[in-house]
Amino acid sequence: MLPGLFEWPYMEAEHGRPDQMCRKVANRRRQGLHRILSLDPDQQQVVAHGQGPAAVLAGAGSGKTRCTTERALRRLSEDRLPPDSMVLLTFTNRAAAEMRERLQQGLPAGAELPFIGTFHAFGRQLLRKHGQQIGIPMRATQMDGDDSRRMLDTLLAGVLSDRRRRQIAIDVYEACTARGLDISADRDFPAFHEALSETEFGPVASARCLQRFRRFETQKRDSGLLDYSDLILLSSRLLEACPDLAAELRERFRDITVDEAQDTDGAQFGLLKLIAPPCRSILLVGDDDQAIYEWRHARPDNLKDFIAQFQATVYRLERNYRSRPEIVDGAGRLVAHNSDRLDKTPRPVRSGTGDAVLQIHLHTDANALAESLASQIRRRLDDGIPAHDMAVLYRKKRMARLLEPALLERGIPFEVRGSMDLLGHADVRMMLAAARLAANPRDSGALIRLAELVPGLGSRGVGRLLSQPGSDPLAVAGQLKPGTADAALELHQALERLRRRGPEGLVRWCQETPLFSRWLRRHRPSQATPSRGHPRLEAVQRILNRRLDTAADTAAQRWQSALETLGAKNGDEQNAGVVLSTIHAAKGLEWPEVHLAGFTEGLMPLEREGRVQNAAEERRLAYVAITRARERLLMHHSDLLTLDGSLQTRPPSPYLQELGAGPQRHDHRVTAAAAEAAPKNGQDWLAVMRKQLKQGEESC
């Protein structure tokens, strides 16, 4: 039984009977009691934890967010902690929003919430309130990581002419700041020097880089700029320089929770120790088996160091409520091959189904993989499985370029997480706007987009054209200003040529139409060179051509068929479809059915220049990917794979053996003899498409 659960005071009105507000409070407390008692025994121990340091080792699907939220609710309501004495630090803004929503549901309406946000958000708030004490203006401007690296690169260019060497220096700087080292602090200066010396820099080059590092720091301060590392480093510098402020914060904060603690870096862990309350009530929640950001300088050993340095109580949440037993057991066997991990044993709560929960699909090459995977998803959709219940995960973003055409061809709605999908790029949207306007001259949305091709034709000019009677607004463009009218009529004539040519000639029209080709050169110079062509536009054209092979003969029907092929995604709308995502972007998410594209040696684990750089983290990435699946996990291998710029023959991922005997094998591979003996006719588009897609991928 949890201590204190029945000790909440029974509030009454002055006449001795509960008033309406008292009944609301009592009902809310009964609901909270019901929620807590519905937790498993391990989760209840975490919720009951009061003061003192503790580490919660929370495996995948163990309900850690719910558990953490319930503990925060209990501390706020039962232990009467003031909201401003509690801090809940998360790894992402998405996690912070989820935790905030859950707390709001459990607290009375309008109740004050504790601080809930990322380490960077905490540092930003601290510097905004108190940064002036160390010379940080209240209205300092935040710049993103790209701007910060570009600024440092510009400074380093004065001493390093080689771009590659500048990148190495930038990597050293970022690694040092992630460790909590401050280039402006004399005590940390030798560590920066040592880090540079361990690379290819000699004494002279190291000294010059260090001088530019310090100039970078000075230039940011003089310009009133902060980058992401500053939000942590300057917060620590502030607390070290202002001991009274640090003491005030430590006295105020009586309970600190850190979610996804395995993803914190050295600088964040240092800041945590500076604000640790005297009662040492810090709860670190994490799973070193899901530490997948060491490449971004995360330090999974923070969990171990915290347990050792703070003498923390350790709780284990090992029950997996998310996935079928085959998935939980296979993932557990896989990650157990990592040594030096905190001891934990994932245990499935759900029962097995007897179905083929784990499957491995073997393919001849990457294009065959994409075709087969898309066909399987199409069959699942036809069986009534919602598109948003499925996800395709991959190790490298380039896999999406192979998958998108295959999904589009089959009319499968999808969305790409963590990067822009094929139809989301500006040049593709512009090309599709031309196709829409060729099919329907009064398509106002397409005309508004294509107005960018016509100098001087803004939204007001488009509105004037659309207000005129007639089936083709551009045909009456003579009323516009002379220069604009000439360009608008030129576009009208070009669209007439496209309408007569048909959707098969869309890319050629884009290349031959001066208005469009000039726009391409202005906005997509890397896509508009003769040597590279326009690979994205050409990929869309191939998708259209495949659909048009079976379309009706009339021009109107062919345009309609072409637009229907691409109508499921136009780049402007959110689409609740199949999710395409890197494994990193999928962390924290889950789906009933997950496809792993590229379960091949060289991709999983990923090799660079012929070797795996961090074998333990690569295995953890596979563990994270596998545990995103609730009902079914399908792994897809390709014999032929492009690695380091060359086409190579590779076996399935070595992780397949580590999963055990669970995966059911499906061999879709075609032998060379069978491929040669296959009939060659007009319908044999697959071989042609593979060759074209390969050429497009190489040009990308």
C-alpha cells in the first residue's frame, strides 16, 4: 500500500457538509488513487518515491511517462510541493508537451504547473532572468546550429584554408562544449588544446584554432547572440559566478526529474549538479539500451555516474506493455550482446498470437526491396489496416528516395518524418502546379504558385486575373502592366503547349520553357545544371509515366489520371499516412506494424569507410527500431547495396542471428538465370524503372 494515499484531508464547508468545490477535489483525488492503484508494483514504487536521489531504469514500452507524471502529481498534491519548487526536464519539446498535458489533466483546472521543458529551455529562461549579471543582454538573440557553425567556419577560414580541416576543428569545439568545457575559462583552455592535438593539428595550427575559438565567443557576446551550447554553458557560468543565485535556486528546487537521462551530455549533467537541492531529490529516468545520440555527444554513462556519485536508489521498470512477446524477447536477446550495460531484463506482458510476428524478407536489390515493401503495405491497406498504423524505418535518409516512388505508384498515402518528402520540394511543387494549370486553367491555387514565374505578378495581380470572366485567366493578362503582361502571356502560351503535349512531356516542358528554367536556376542551382539534370523532377515524371501506361487515351483523361497519381500528397497538407522515418526520428513513437528497410550488413550496423565506428550504439539503434513495433515487425534485406559510393553485395544484418530463431524467412530474390529467362515485352517496366531509379539516385 502506498503511504499517505488515504490521508488527504476531507474538506467541508462551514455548515459541515461538502460543498461543490470540495466534492470536485474529493472526486479528483479518488480518480488519482484509482490511477495509481492501476500501476504495476514496480511503477507504484517509483510513484511512492519521496526525497533522495533515485534512478529509474525504464525499458521500452514500460510506461515511464505515465509513471513519471503520476509521481509528479502525487508530489504536488499529497506532499504539497509548491509548483515552482519542482522541475521536470525532458529531452524534446514533444515530450515536454505530452507531460504538460498529462499534468493538466490530473490537476484542478487553472492550477499552476511546475517548469516542464528541455535543458535548453531551462537555460534560456535562467539567462533571460539573470544573465545580465554576467553581461548577457535580456533580449539576446537565439541562433540555430547551422548559423553557429557557419559563423565559426568563417572565423576559422582565416587560419585554415582547407574546408575539411575547418570541419574537424568545429567538431572538436562542439565536442568540448558538450563536455561542459568553457573556452573562455582558463581552467578549460588546456583541455581544448589537448583535444585539438589528438587530431591532425600541430602546435601552431592548434594555437591558431584556439585563438579563433575565443574570438568566436567574444563575437557572439558583442553581437548579443546565443547558440544552443551557450544556453547550458552560460547558465553554468552564471551559477558559478553568482553563488547567492545558485544557493537560492538550490533552496527553492525540492524535486527535479530528468527524463531520457541517457541522452544528456556532460554539460547538462554539470548544470544539473549545480542546481541539485540540498535534499538531493533528483530522479533520473532513462534506459542506457536506448542511448542513440553518442554521435551528438550524449553521454550514457551519466546514468551510471549519477547512481555512483549520488548513492541513488535504483528502480527497474522491466515490463513491456507495448509489444508482442516475440518482439520483446528478440530485442532483449539482441541488446544483451552489448557489454557494460546496466542490468535489466525486458519482460513481455502481452500474450503471443501464434502469427508470424517477426519476419525477414530477402530481396535481390534495393529497388526490388522498395517494390516488394510497397506491395505488402498496399495489401495491408486493402485488408483494412489504416495507413497511420504502419511505419517504415531506415538507418539513412537516402532510403526514402527509393521508397517514395513505389508508394506513390500504388496510391499509398505517406508522410516523411525528419526530412522533406519528394513532393514537398519547391521545384516539384512548382512543376505539379504547372500540370494542374494545364489540366484546369482556373485552378487558383496553381496559378498563385506559378505567379512566382512572372515578374511583377503578385497576389493582387492574380486576384485581378481570376476576377475576369472566361475559362483561362492568363488569356486576358493584357490588362496588367506591360512587362508583367508580356511574361504572363508567355506563360499562357507555354501552358497551352504543355496542355497539347500531355503529362508525358512535363519534365521536358520545364526544361525547355524559359520562364520555368530561369526559376529553376535561381532557386535550385544544384538541381539545374546540365551534368546533374533535375533528378527530383525526373523521378516524379517516371511515376507519372508508369501510371499513364494504363490510362485512357483522351487528353483530359490522361491529365486527370496523372494528377490523381500525385493527388494524395501535394506537399502543402499534413497526411495521416504511412510514416517514413529515420530510426533516430522515430524514438519515442510506436506503431502496430513496423517495416525496417535496409536490414543489411553495412546499413545495420552502419559502416563508414568499411568499418562500424560505434558498435554498441548501432546495436542500440536496432533495439530502438525493433521496439517501435507493437504487433508485427518486418525486416527487409537487399543483397545489392550502395555503400561509400559503390554497389556492393552484402549479406543480411548480423543482428538477424542475434535475434534468435524467431524471424520467419521470406525469400523474394530472383536468380540471374531466372531474370534472363523472364519474358521481355512492353509490360516489362520493372527492369526499366530500376535502371532509371538507379541513374536518378546516382545523380542525386
